[in-house]
Amino acid sequence: MTLAKYYYLNETGSKKNQEDFIWPSPRAVGKDSKIFIVCDGVGGASKGEVASRLVAEYMGNALSKTDIATLSIERINNLLGEARTVLSEYARTEQAGKDMATTFTLLALHTEKAFIAWCGDSRVYHFRAGKILYKTDDHSLVNSLVKTGEISEADAMTHPQKNVILKAIKADSTLIEAEGGWSSQIEEGDYFLLCTDGLLENWRDDALADLLSSPHEDNENLADLFQKRSFNRTRDNYSMYLVQIKKDPEHHKSPKKNKVATGFFLFALLALVVASTVYFTSQRKNDRGINTKIKGLPGSIDTQPLQKPPMVVIEDSGAVKEQPSKDTVLTPVHVQIINPAGKDSIHKHKQPITVEKIVRKKTAKDSIAGPPLIEPVPLKQKEDSTQDKF
């Protein structure tokens, strides 16, 4: 995930001092930039401009050395604690007082998701096609009053205590309680806006959504549109980073296309499994007909040809003297060995027996006399003095 476009503002408004700070410097932003921070220093004599700069720079540099994939709100609060130490040391050495403080907003981009964090009343928005998908919840007095129903959102815009914040990064021992988490629902063209509360003096949520829903020319600077509406009309400083997301080509596929591709792959895989099963089943049947399996059990022969040949009965009366002639053809047969009494005889053969059938080719004489003769030949076996002989 990279940047399609980015825009920024860092304006003083009607104030004399700029207490907002944005990181990184706009001149350092490129399409592969991943970390954006906007801070709003608590003003007055408490050096808010220093607080916002110190915290933003410390967090930006620390996060640049951190694996973004490992981020969590606990990790962010730990780093903010370290930044607060830097702030406290400055306040001590410069005698600036413990009232130095700043708000904090963060956007960290990683592959297909983004980590968002905030502390105070500066905000982070997520826009898509003119709709607000997400916005942070201000840590402010007026927002707490809106939540309890004591005032309306319209009243909050002009409330006399609208600048009172309930959380910030301060140069004292106050517990740091930033909030945040991961957003994984990000698509091509989405916008993220980080801004201080000064920008929102003249921009309601619906106006922001309308602005970002309208088509814009490639060379149009959206920062100019924000500036036209804010310039000379804002009492506070106003600053922002607005970034538009560009998805990596290999990841930029719609969910519908992904489902179609997945369905096609599963169908092809199923067809391959079925075809393989049919093929190997056929091969197994063929193997049963071609390969003869001879069991080495004493006195038994078991063959499984595709078509069972005729049974040849060899009497247990001794060897047959006649030998095959040149007119004979040798083929394997099923054989059963019987003794002269007609009962099956089990011979204690230590080795498998080889049996062949001799089928004499037909002659003219055979046509008159009847079917071709089938004559047995001796059973071949390993000589063993302990075995019975045929």
C-alpha cells in the first residue's frame, strides 16, 4: 500500500504563534511514506509549539525504526511515555513548567491495513466515496457533554469550553491514555485525514465528506480547497495531512473477482481429482488382468487373469513324458492338483510352482476327431528330497 496523493496545511490562523506541528516535513514525503503525525500544542506561555514539536519528532523517529506490523496501543503508549520523558527534561532544564502539553494523532500504513492512534481533541478520519467510515472520539469536555446528552453536537461547535481537553501528553506524571487500533478495511482511493481542532472550526463532517466525494482533476490541490474555506475565518492554528491510498497491483483485486477466481480454482481442482480417480481405478483393473499373482502357500497357485482360462486337472500319478512340440502354444492356466482317489492333495512345496498349458494347434484331423487336445507337462519346482513327487 502506497500513496496516490497527499496534501497538507500548517497555518497559524488568527494566532501569532504556530503551535501545531506535522511530521514528517512535507518536503520529505514520498509515495512510500508510511508514518504521519499531527500534534496541537497547548498554547499560552507554556511553550505549546515546543511540546508539539518534541513529541512529534520523537514519535516519528522512533516509529521509523519500528516494525509497523508489531504496533499496538500498548506499544504506542510506551513510546509516548518515552517522549514525555524528553518533554519533562526540556521543561526542567528550560524552566518551562510542567504545563507543557500537546495532543497527538498518528497514521501508520502497513501493506493492507493501517494503525490509527490519538490523544486529545485532534482527529483522524477515514473516508471512502464521500462517506465517513471512521473518525476518532475527541478527549474533550464538550464531547463528554454530547455523549451524556447535556448538549447537542451543534452546541459543541460554539460552546465556551470547547478548547478544554481531558487527555494530552504533558510534562508531568499524568498517566498517558492514548487510544487506537488497526483498520483493515482499506480500498483503493480511500482518504485518511489527520487534523487539529482549528481546521474543524469551519468544516463539519458532512462538508468534509462532500468535498472528498466529488471527482477532482489530477492536478487539483485539495489543500487549496481547504484553505479557501479556512483562511481568515479561523481563530486557532489549523493543520492537516490528507493522504489518498493506492493499493499494490498484486493486492488490488475486488472481493467479487477474488470469489470468482477462487470458485474456478476449486472447480478445476475437483475435476482433476475426479479424473485422477477414474484413471487410477481403470489402471488398477487392468493391472489385475495383466499381472499374475502367485501365492507362495504350500501346494497352491492363485492367478487372476482378466478372463479365467479353462481348468486343467493333472492327476497325481507321476510325470508326463510327452514334451511340447513346435506346434504348441504356451499359456498360463488355473491348476488344481488331485490325487488318484479324486481328493485334493496338498503338497508341501517350499517354492511357488510354475505351471504351463500346452495347446496343440488345430489340424485337419482335429476338425474331424473333435476339439484340440490339452496335454499336461511336468510341474516345475525346486528339487527337495522331502517333497512328494508327481
